[in-house]
Amino acid sequence: MAHSLSAQKRVRQNEKRRARNRARKEEIKSQIKGFDGALLKGDVAAAETALRTTVSVLDKVASKNTIHKKAASRKRSRLTKQLNVLRAGGKPQLAGVGTRA
């Protein structure tokens, strides 16, 4: 338990930031799940739309330093690669499986 006023304030700030960061990461996960759903259906148009929104969320979260910008770039690259496989007529492996957001 923090005793000094500044330590108590730091605890309050950390709780707020933790909640904010968790919400941002949860948003990434839900966007990736939506993209995976479009991939499973084989719907290229829906997958492109889902990818666009997912990339937007990834970039926004990376700009807030919740995740590292290179981690966001890596996820964006992997998701785009899956969409390209779908466009080529192949069967994409789910992007969200085995990866952490």
C-alpha cells in the first residue's frame, strides 16, 4: 500500500492507464477476429474492409504507445499477407490463431 501522496497518485494513474491500455488491446483483438471471420467466409470485399479498419486501429494504438510501432507493423504485414492469399484463390491460415494482440 502506498503511503505518500505522490505514491498514492501514481497508483491511481497506473490503474487508469492499465484500464485504457487493456481496452485498446481488446479492440485490436476484436478487429482481428472480425477479419478472421471474413477470411473464413472467403469474402474478399468484407476481408478488405475489415483489414482497413483493423490497420487503422493498430496504427492508432501504436501511436498511443500501447503496443510498439514495429509490433503493429508486423501484425499489419501478417494480416495483409493472409488477404493476399485469399485474393490469389488460396485458403488462408487464420491470422489470429497462435498470435497475440
